Amino acid sequence: MARAGSRFGAAFDRAVRRPWRAAAGACAVVFCAGLSAAETPPSVAADVLAAFARPARRPSAEDDDARQVALGQALFFDTRLSGDGSLACASCHDPQLGFADGVPLGRGIAGSRLPRHTPALWNLAWGRTFFWDGRATSLESQSTGPIESPVEMGAKLEEVVARLSDGSAMRAAFAETFPERPVVDGLNLSRALAAFERTLVSPETRFDRFVAGERDALTADEIAGFHLFTGKAGCVACHSGWRFTDEAFHDIGLPGDDRGRGAALGLAAADHAFKTPSLREIAWTAPYMHDGALATLEDVVAHYEHGIVDRPTLSADLPKGLSLSEAERDQLIAFLGTLSSEDPPRSASLPPHVEAAPSSAGAVSVSTIGQAGKRFAPDHVRIRAGEGLTVVNDDTRTHNVRVDDPRLTYSSGAQEPGDKVVLSFEEPGQFLVTCGIHPEMRLTVEVAPQEPAPK
Ligand code: HEC
Ligand code: HEC
């Protein structure tokens, strides 16, 4: 395996790749010794396992279909999308490297150094926001970003559209894919790219087989590592669910002066906060973090133990004073290895599922909303136009209550624990309230017309 030592680093190879080989039957000496010494691991509670179960379907835009996916895939590999014809999306998002690029900071057009590390593109169908700082709110709006970015692909959208329209095959493919608007343009281009990206679902790994009930799919050490991940090490506070991300933004104390989410929101309380990355397929996507500064998973764990830079913006969810024994460190890293494929991953195919819009049936009439545990409670309410809706931060975290709607734009600024904000909706209709720092927090507000004045 020529790739192992060089790219992942020796530490990673030792910690992560050996258990795989052992599990596949070629029992490495070190590993067998470890296994015979290990006690039967404590069993994992059913509700803990359930929190990591893979979904059967992926969320999807209503109009995403097989033709769009195929066109999007072709475009993803097409260098006509860059200014000088030298780069495709896949030049940086390499399928062989989990759709990342394997270097700390990649190079864009004309060799310019990128300001941030290229992220993997797994499971973005479930994403709430895109980019490390979440500045795009849909995959459709994201894709034209790299094309027009002067350091990434350095192209003008009109030029790309003109180049693609030049080829009769491309014109025909767009016409066939979008019969209702059969043109090559930025909108159709971004719809096709997004449809393809939504199909990139990380494949099942040994961890999924374990969650599904195959108890010997993981070794004793890996199960011990899972217990550390969900217990003592506190990783699950942010890397939660089957994708291992809460989709929220946290300052985890990495050095550097990139303001991240803080700059995207114009909110100092979110400075140095970046989107929690998924931990799926990370064996293929080293190096790590928004700046690519950590080369191996050992470096990552060392960061959480003693690398955290003390700052007022540090996430309330970070473990404090974490200290692991060498054996625990190895177990935690061995567990992380079970979230990755043993060969270069190919995306799993999951049928799309059209999410129904929330119906007003489940709405309750209340005037106060709580936010404990990164949740609006209740999360679906009915009020009348002009009435106040009080949102109380009874959580341990800083929130940023927002409405981003053409009818109403609102931001609470930094809403610290204990702070209350009062929202008022003048227009009837349905509104979505979110948190800028924890976008998985969703509150649907049904605003009924004002009570007619008594005659
Ligand atoms: C020159 C390298 C490069 C090219 C080419 C490139 N990207 Fe990226 N991509 C990046 C970097 C770097 C980021 C992170 C930027 C940031 O967060 O500020 C990124 C972020 C993304 C994200 C956000 C992922 C997430 O987890 O939020 C998506 C989606 C994406 N790119 C898709 C594309 C598509 C589609 C194309 C082609 C149209 C493309 N990229 C071309 C380097 C590149
Ligand atoms: C407070 C929330 C939080 C906790 C707790 C947390 N993480 Fe993270 N993790 C993040 C964020 C946010 C990033 C990205 C930070 C950045 O790039 O600035 C990250 C990045 C990572 C990465 C790099 C992934 C990549 O693709 O670059 C790994 C691996 C990781 N964490 C593992 C762990 C482990 C193991 C633990 C437990 C010891 C843990 N995390 C605890 C939020 C958290």
C-alpha cells in the first residue's frame, strides 16, 4: 500500500489502518495481543446506538432527478468551469480522496494558495449551511461561488455558460435535463451540480454494521473508543448523529485569526467558530481542520487534550481539561477509523425523499419558547400578527436568533444564556426562525391575521 505511510502519516497508519487489516482476517501481531488482553467491552445502550442509525432515504430537492444528477456529475469533472480551463470541481474535490484534496491548503487558478482547507463533500444532502463558515444556505447557491472566486476557479459565469453552450452535446444535455427551461445558464448549472452533490452519501462502514446489531463488527478496543467518544472525551457534544456533526459552529481553540462564522454573521460572539465537520470517511481526507493544520488524527486528539487556545469565544460544548491515557487515545483513534471505508469510498445510493413542509396541524399556541439543549421548545407555534413571541435562552450556549425571510429580516445579535428576545410578526404567513450559530435549531411560526377589532 504505497499510499498509507506517506499521506496519512505513520501515526495514523499505526492507529487506524492496522485494526482494519486485522478485522479483515490478516491478524496483525500487535492487534491480536491487544484483543486477547482486552476485557469484554461494556455493551452499548440501545438508545445510544439508535442516535447513530443511518437513515433509509436522503433528503432531496423536489426536482432532483436522474438526468440532473448525470449532468451534474459530468459538469463536476468539466474544466470548462474554470477561467483558464485548468481546473474542474474534481481537481480539488477528488473522489479518490473523499472529495477533498489531501493537502493543508490547496491551490486554485494560476497556482494561488487557498485561504482554507478543501472540505470533503459527503452527506451534504443533510447540510443546513455550506462552507466552513456556513455562508451559503443551499448547494445551489454554493456552486457558483468557487466558479467565480478569483482564487478558486477564477471564471465569469457568463463565460462558462458561453463555453458550455458552444458544444452541441452540452446544449442537448441541458435541454433534455431541463425541458421546462431548456437553456444553458447559471441557474440550471447550479441545479445540476447540486443534484449530483446530494447523491454523495458516505458508504456503510463497520461502525454501521455494529449499530445495526452486528456486535462483532467492532473490536473490543474500538468499542472502548466509542464509549470514550460518547462519554469521557465529550466528542459527541458536537459530532452527533450518524453523520457525526451537529451542523453548528464552534470555536474549538485552534490558533489563527480567521474569524469564520463571526465574519459571515457580523457577530463577534461567533468569531473563530467553524462548522463541525462530519467524521465520516476522515481516514481518506487528512489533513484536518479549516486550515488543514493538523496532519493526523493523533494531532487532532492532542489538540483537544492540550492544544486549545483560551479565548472568550470558546464553545461551551468543548471538553474541559481532557486527559486520556495512551491506551485510551489509541482506542479513541481506532474508533474514529471505523467510520471510514477500507478502500477508497464509493458513494452509497439512497433513494431521495421529498420532505413535507410542516403543516399547521402540529402548531401550539404559546408565547414563550425555550432553547435548552440546542432546541427550540416548542418548535412549531401559532401566534397572531402583532403579538410578541418571547425566546428565552435557558441553554448553556450563546445563540443568535434569526429570521432570514424576504418579508422579515431579524438578528438578535449574541443572545447569551439568560437573555430574552421578543419577536413580533406583522404579516400573516409561515416563518422560519433559526439560530445563526446552531442552524439545526428550527422554529416554525404560523402567524394568523390580527383579531378583527370588536365592532
Ligand atoms: C481550487 C480548489 C477548489 C475548486 C476548484 C472547487 N472547490 Fe469547492 N471548496 C474548496 C475550498 C477551499 C472550500 C472551503 C472554502 C470555505 O469554506 O471558505 C470548498 C467548499 C466547497 C463546498 C462546501 C462543503 C461544505 O462542507 O460546506 C462545496 C459543496 C463545494 N466546495 C463544491 C464545489 C463545486 C461544486 C465546485 C465546482 C463548481 C468546487 N467546489 C470547486 C476548494 C475548491
Ligand atoms: C465543541 C464542539 C466539538 C467537540 C466537543 C469536538 N469537536 Fe471535533 N470539531 C469541531 C469543530 C467545530 C471542528 C472544525 C474546527 C475548525 O476547523 O476550526 C472539529 C474538527 C474535528 C476533526 C477534523 C475533521 C476534518 O475533517 O477536518 C476531527 C477528526 C475531530 N474534530 C474529532 C473530534 C474528537 C475525537 C473529539 C473528542 C475528543 C472532538 N472532535 C470534539 C467541534 C467539536
